[in-house]
Amino acid sequence: MPEKNKELPKVMPTMRAAVWYGPGRENFRLEQVNRPDLNAGEVIIKVQKCFFSAMHVRAVLVGHPKHQPPEIFGRMLAGEVVAVGADVTGIKEGMRVTVNPERPCGECFYCQVGELGHCINPTTLPSGGMAEYVCVPAALVGGIFELPPEIPYEEGAYAETLACIVQAMDLSNIASSDCVVIVGDGGVGLTFVQLARLQGATKIIFAGKHDDSLQQGLALGAFHAVNIKHESLRDVVMQETQGYGADVVIEAVGSGETYEQALTMLRCGGTAVGFGGTPPGTKFPGDPNLIHYRSLKIYGSYRYIPDHFRRALDLICTKQIDLRPIITHYVPFSNLTTDAVDIHQQPDCRALVIDFAKEFS
Ligand SMILES: [Zn+2]
């Protein structure tokens, strides 16, 4: 191992990290923890930007069934490579990078049946990006990607969310000139608008409850924006499709009500994609008559596979989508544990980025 790598732990044996000890704001704390060691096949990234998502809000306030404390959150990150193990090739110190935080094992039941996104034994980051440094284990080093100089760190860090959206777009199978309904006007919905447009949809109906977001959707390529507080989305869809219904409906809210509604707005043979996550036990009545007699295709879309991540990052790095209206809020790392939940809950917050650069400038 090169001398420089050996010296790193001595230079700075600890780092600051936001550690989650379970539900309750007081259990989300900024502390000094051991800095990760570097082994021969690994890479250490100094985090510059990391997303704080709705999942983190939920974990901090009430806990999350998929997470057990203590944990350092943060899968969507980007930063600068500061140490490279002796066995690593192609990655250099000083590179601006993001990393795919998960790699399927390729051997388990789900990998064998082609459902890589549901891998039972994936390799994941041992510790997340809500810390000054992250160690990328050897199995994930192949998922480190350099960012072009003109791409901000936060846009590179958005690749994981975009990878999930790319998968949902594949399932939606949107064809040129399709009528596509996107329900949910958060940052994810605004991303769907842009991808549907890229895929050739000409009649994108964008629905939500926030006028500013809906206006933004129109600017990004939506054909019609519907504030569901004032207008019946189904009525609009039927008017715009001569009463047939939409080719595709994407649910990006995560409520039983919108899942139910999605089925009622489709043409015969139309496709519904359930992207929004709901709490366990959420129910909706759902009319099987519609599913059968209208030959509806219904897909759930959760997570992504490595190919989706690469395609997502390519969309970002080639500036095919505009993330500026989506990444709306920032919180300095030093204020993360005290302020992030409140900022994320502001009605105009579409995506919240933890900013490490402000810390050290
Ligand atoms: Zn697997």
C-alpha cells in the first residue's frame, strides 16, 4: 500500500458524522466517530453533497422498518476521492465522483430470476454519506463514476433517485405521442415529466396540489397541469383523450387514493406504474372489473439495477434533464441534525441537499 494511504488514519483518526440512534429528533446527533480505514481494494471519498430524503425524515421522526440503529444514513452522495487502495485501478485522488451505493450479488434467488433490484444479499455502503468521509468497499468500486467538471456534485448525487425513475420509465413503455398522466408534483414528478417528454410523450398531464410546482411542470414540458384541489383529474384526462383514457398513468404520490384513481383513468390496454411508496397495510378498493375488461397492465416499480444507474448518470452528465427546479434546498452539514427535518417539511422543498462545502470554506 502506498505510504500516503498508510498515513491517512494518523492524520485524522476521527470524523464528524450524523448518527441515527432511533426515532426521535434527539436521537439524530452529530458526533465524532472513527474515520474509515482504507484497505487495498477500497476508495475513500470526502463527501461534498448528500441528499436528505423523505425516508430520513420518517426515520428520524418515527423510525423506519428497513433501518436498524445505529446507522449513518446517506446513499445519494458525491464528493472528492481522497484515498485510493493499492489494488484499485482507474480511480485517482482528486477525482470528482458519485457512486452507485448498491450492487446485487448475482447469485441469490432474485438475481437468478432477473429481479436484481430485489437482491437478497447486495453489497451496500457500510456507512453513508452523512459523514465527512465514506469508504467504498471493493465490490462497489466499479460503481464509482467521475463527474464532468461542469456537473455540480448534487446533480451527480441525484443519480440513484433518477435510476429508480429510469426503471419506472422502462416499465411504462411510453411510446411517441402517448398521453401520459403523472400524479404527484414533487421533485420526482417533475423528473418524470422530463423523462416522459424525452421518451416522446406529447400529451403529458401533470397533477398535484402545488401551483408553483405545476407551473414548473408546464415549463419542463407538461401539456396540461391539474391542481386536484380545484379540478377533477379524471375529467381532464377523459376530455383530453376523447373519452378513451390515458395510455400511461404514473403514480408518484404513495397513497391508496391515487393508486385507486390511476386505474380509472386508463384506456383499454393502458399501463399503470406504481412508483409512490405506501406504508404497509395501505388499502384501496380497486375494481377488478376494470383490470380484466380493460386489459390493464399494472406494474410496481421499486429500486433499480446497475444499468439504470449508469443510464441515469448519463442523462445527468449530458444535461438531458434539468435538475435546477428539483434541487431546491440546502442545509449545511453542521446544521443537519437540528434543521434538516424542518427544512424538508417546508411546502416548497422538492429535494434537500446536505452541503459539506459550506462547512469547510
Ligand atoms: Zn442477489
